Amino acid sequence: MDLFSSSWAALRAAVAELPDEDFARPSGCAGWLVRDLACHLIVDAQDVLITLVTPADTEPTLDALTYWDVTATPPTGEDPLDALTVRLAAAYGEPWLLKFHLDDVGSAAGRAAELADPESRVSTRDEVLTAGDYLMTYVMEWTLHHLDLIAHLPHVAGPPAPPLARCREMLEDIAAFPFPKSFSDTDALLIGTGRRAPTDAEQADLGDLAAKLPLVLN
């Protein structure tokens, strides 16, 4: 719960402090501007609220690791839902409206997470997880999207260290191999999920593992 709260609070704060002109800059998500990513975060917050009030009474079918559909194909931004996000973001018109809605719905999602029993079971995507595992998937989501947010905004603070470290551990568990110790947590996540290509030196450190990347989480 602490990792969820810290990663989500840091991401919301980063968006809240952006000057208007930054919303028109590209994000680390293919085909999305920063405003589109901010709109996606609103949808994510709504998903958290919906899922936490959708209880299940059966055994969990997934956990925080098996939840992810892992592919080797990075998104192109041409998916219909991705295109819908772009249209929704444009409909807000002014960045302050995006900020307001994200703060409003995002704060509620944060409070709901803090009140949730980690051992309770919730349903999403026709699957069942404990609330704790479900919220841990969002630690990964928030952290990766925080990196997407700052991809072209070097003046904006990145994700906190504890969620970065935990997400690296989770990605290594999903991959079933560790990233080189020479990689920072941020570099492991960026390279591991295909958000940037490794340098020649990083490629050498990866060795045969490079052929198993990227791990695109959906």
C-alpha cells in the first residue's frame, strides 16, 4: 500500500506542477502527447475505483506478476483505445481541466486504496486478484507512466526510488532473469520494457539476454 501511495502521489504531483506548454510535448508513449498520457491516468484512476468496489468470492486467478500479458511488440499508438484517449484528451481543451480532473478522481483512487483490505478479492478483466496484488500492478503502471511522462521533460522529477526498485524486481521476476547490476533501476525498466534501446555498452552487458527483450506489459 505504501508503494502504491508513494508512486501515485508522485505521479499526480508531477502532472500538477507541469506548465501548460508541457502538455503539448511528446510523452514516452508512442503516438501520445503529455496531455494524452494525463487523460489516460484519469481513466486508470477510474479503473482503480471501479475494481476496488467490485468484490469477488472465488479464489484469485492472477497475482501481481501473472496479471500482465507480456508480448515483444511495443505499442504503436494506432490501437482504437489509444486513439480514443487522444480524442478524449483533446476534448478537455485546457490543461487546467485535465489537472483538475486528475486531482479529483486521482485523490479518490488514492483514498480508496488506503482503505482497501489487501487480502480482499476483487474482479477485473474477468479475473480475480487480491486487492493487494491488484494495487501492486498499478505500482508498475504508475512507475512506468511516470517514466513516460518525463521522457522529454528532463526538468521534471522522476518516480521515487522505492517503487522503481520494486518494479525492477517485478520485471525481473516476470522475465525470469536479472538485469545486469550495471543497470540502474530506471535503465532496467526503460530497456526491459522497450522504452529505449540499449547503448552498445548496455547491449554488451546484456549479452544473450538482449534477445529476450523487450518485455512489453499489457
